[in-house]
Amino acid sequence: MDIQTVKDYLFRTIGIEITGEMTELSGLPFFIRKQFDFFKTFVLDRELCFLLSKKSEFSQHSFQELISCSAFFYEQTDIVPVFVFQSMTKQQRLELIKQKIAFIVPDRQMYMPFLALDFTDRIPQTTPARSSALRPAAQAIIIQQLLSGQLEGLTVNQAAKIMGYTAMGTLRAADQLNDLGICEVHYNGFSKTLHFPENRKSLWEKALPFLRNPVKKVLSVEDDFYLKDYPVAGEYALSLHSDLAVTRKTYAIHQSTLTRLLDEKKICIAYSKETGCADIQVFSYTLPIWEREVDLLSLELSFKNNDDARIKIALLNLEEQRKW
């Protein structure tokens, strides 16, 4: 949550222009610091602290922790806490009001009883419709930006050339990312430019709830002679970065490539899975940055919802080695 969004909302609705600064507020319990960022200010001569939620959804907070957090501020400091959330349901909103916990949902509602402010837009439900997972092209754009940083400030057409997509497909992907708040699309005359958060870790965390497993299906092949120039993936690729012991190769290709190789009779699908000499993972996207193996972020996503203990340990080791 951006504090500027809160400032703009308060100025538009009640004409108050707030000033202040983000602060660390040392001495707060860890359970509070891990869930919120803090902005201290004065509103109508009252010292407030806006607690900006780090969570993407209200449901990721517990009511008991919110109650405890509010109580701590009132009992241990002279600062009035005001929680700031991106969205919430009507029931969640009523529960906070019942507990007399001050909160703001920018562009939707503010409830600050200590200032006698209860302002609600005429919108019965402030939780946005559940967003679908990212389009493959949108996910590919995010991963490419995380790995190379080369898409920042480019027009949609320029990004399309790098990614190997059509301009329309890239535009749809960019619009979805903009709608989800993952990146911003700025208009510049007749062109649109892409702008991402500077902090790569922040970009990854914003996108993560919407990222899907990029592997559409897994096939086995009788011969991998014509596959050796394609990037390796799956457990074999993971074994190259961990203690996982795997010898059977897995290759990553796009559906269009699979169709072409089959039409040209360069590969033959094995009778059953895990027979033949190697496996193919059919990815929903490929990246220009791939060479001998898929990137580590896509590799991690390809094991989404995998419950194999060996894989989980290897992925943890991979995550520990990650440097943003």
C-alpha cells in the first residue's frame, strides 16, 4: 500500500492535506512490525500513525492480532493507530467498526471514531473480484523483468520485440499487470510504456499470488537427439542447483515447438509416461533469456503444489541462494 494513495484519498474526501514520514517505530512487537509499514502524522491536532498493511488481502490478518495491535498503541503510546487496507468485505468492515478499530480503505471508506469521521462510498463490497492467474505472456514479462531488468521504461511495441510476442498480446498482458497493480502502464502520446517497482523482491512478492505453474503437461519421448539444444527443466534442472540426484533429462519447450517437432517426425512420444529416454515439459511460455536451462524462478514455479519432501528441501536451498 502506497502512502500517497492515502494522502490523495483524505484530501479528496475531507480536504485534509497530511504531512509526515515513514518511520520504523522501534519497540513495537515483532508481530506488528512484520504486518505493517508505519507513517506518523497529525490530523486535526491528533497524532496518528497509519499502519499500512503489507498483506495483499485482509483475510491474511487475524482479528485478534488487529485487536491486540490497536490495544498496544492505546496502552503503550500516545499515538492513535489507523489501519490501512487495500480491500475488505462488508462483514470484515462491520467487525472492525464493532471493535471501534479505526481504518481506511482508500477510495472506499474511512472510519476514525476519535475524529467523528465515518465516510463510506456507495459500494456495498470493497473486495475486488477474484483475479484469475496471469496470462502466460504477462507472467513471462514479469519473469523477464526480474531476471534482466531490461523491460523498464520500454513501450509495449519494444517489449513485444524482445519477448517475441505480438504487440496486441503484449498490450493485453501489460493491461492485466496494470489492473493487478503489479506494474504501471503510462500513456505517452500514442504509445504505452511499462514501469515496474525498482525493488525486484517487491516485484516478485506483488506478482507471486498471481503466478501459475508454467508447465501445461509432461510427455516422455523415445529419443532426445533433436532436443539437446533446448533448455533443461524439471527435476534434472533442479539437481544442477541442489543435492537432488537425478540423471533422467527433462527439456522445456513450447506447445508450438512440440507441434512442429512432431509434424517433422523429429521426436516420437513414448508409449507411457516416464518411459523412453527423456521427458518434455510443455511450458506455457518461453523466455529469450533461456539458454541451456530454464530460469530459476520459472523452475521454482514449475514445482508449485508439489508435495515431494526431496523437492521441497531442494527448493528451500534454491531460495536461500537467491540474491535480489
